[in-house]
Amino acid sequence: MASILLLAASLEAEFENVMELEARAEQGDAVAQTALGRMYYRGESVDQDFSRALWWFHRAAEQGLVDAQSAIAGMYALGQGVPQDYDEALKWYRLSVRQGSAFAQSMLGAMYFNGDGGPRDYAQAARWYRKAAEQGHEGAQYSLGFMYSNSLGLPRDYAEALRWLRQAAERDHAGAQVMIAEGYLRGDGSDEDYAKAIEWLQAAAEQGHKAAQFKLGYLYFQGLGTQQDYKQALKWLTKAAKQGDAMAQSILGVIYGEGRGVPQNYEEAFEWFSKSAEQGLARSEHALGMMYHKGLGVESDTAEALKWYDRAFDQGYFEPQNATSW
């Protein structure tokens, strides 16, 4: 989980090999114990072993090492090497919080927000997110901005939401960058601003954020807030589609099926519509039915055509057969 994966890699770098690390850990070096726990957790240079990782984290936590305490909390929260136990997770996160850990504060906020081990408590979630956010924790800044934007335990306040989201976004938090972009697209608290939206979507898309890649590709595809650019649309939609975004896959089907900015290619269109339809997107189910019906990119098959038409119809989707240029 994140608390463990974010432990500084420099911990292991202090030691030349696993044997030296184990020797130092056996001698009671808390940093070495934490580093060894991390290695067993991730399976780095040793076989992955959650029980062994937890054992070493406990040795370090008993000496007050905050990263080890947070690692134990995370393993109890996820049930890794131990039965899932939110009460134990809370106990260990609170120990970390006493030492001022922003990460632990953020994770406490997340547990209250999600209702892990008890009812949701947005007030407590906001309290702990704020503490972590004020220490510069970008995940907490994003979460606090999300709560202000959606009026969850806090009064809706787009200016305050933007303040926290911008702090997270400037630390390259892709989710915050997407939320800011969506606010500009909707005009939350101000006029719509597609240029700023595209700027933030670009930043998130370049980090591999699937939703940002889709939204950016869609804006280029439709020419919204920018000149219509099928080349850029194809680039970003393909990235999102390869990550499994059903809408991106469907639009790629349209691009190849209608030859928008690329040579018309029914086989490629069929491939993308198939991927999207298999995820249950009605418009792609209908398009796939039409391709089987007309024999476009695939051998004509009435039974398959009816199957996919029916699946789309069952979701309330109907489109006249002459609605496309195919």
C-alpha cells in the first residue's frame, strides 16, 4: 500500500546487500528494520513475504519509527499478512499522527471518509485531511478540495476548493489537475475557460491519467476550446483506450470507421468497437451489431448482429441504421 511503497528508497541504499541489512536490523537498527520490512513487502531482492515484512515493521515501530507505524496500519487496513482489522489500523495511524505524520493524518481522513470500520464521518475526514493538507500533503489537499467542491461535510465553496486543488496540482497530483480542468469546463464559480482546462488536462494526461487522456482527446476530436485536431485526438484517445477506457475505444471506432484524419479502416474500427462493447457500452454494442450486419471489418453474421443490437436495445439505446456514413 502507499505508506510502504513511499518509504524512501534511500533506506536500502545505505546498505550494500541484504545480508548487511539483516545484520544491522538484527542489531536493532530501526531504519534497517524498516528497510528490510519494505523489501519483504515488495519482494525486492527477497521473496515477497507479508508476514516477514510485518514482523520487521513491528520491530521498528516499537522503537517509534513513524514510517514503520504507518506501514503496519496500512497492512491491517488491507489485510496483508494479517486478518483485516480497521481498529488496529486506526491504532497505528494514531500513533503516527502523534508524531505529526502528514501521511497518517491523510490516511485517517480517508478511513473516516470511506467509513472503514465504522460509519462515514465527513467532519472527521475533513479535520484530518486539513491537518495533512496544511503540512503540504498533496493527496490530502486534493481530498479537501474534492470535499469543498462536492459539499461533503463542508459547505460548497469553489474558491476554497480551487485553492486546495491548485496546491495539489502544482505538486503534480494528476487527480487534482483533472478536477481543476473539469471546473473550468463547467464554469464552477466562474466563466467557462476551455484553454485553462486543456492546459491542466495536458499536465495530467502526460502523467498517464486515463480520464485526462480521454477528456483531452475528446476536446480535440470535437474542437471544443481548441482547433479540431484529429491527430491529437487520435494520440490521446489511443492512450486512454489502451488503458481500457470504453468511451475512448468507442470514439476510436468512429475515427477509423469514418476515416477521420486517418485512412478508413473497418478492421481497426471493429477491433475498438469490440473492446468497448465487451465493457457494456451501448453505443459500441450497436455499432458492433451494425458491423456484423453489414459485414464491415468482419464477415457478415446476422446472429451476431442481432445479439449486439439486442444488448444495446436492452440498455435503451437505438440508432437508425442510416445514422452513420458507413
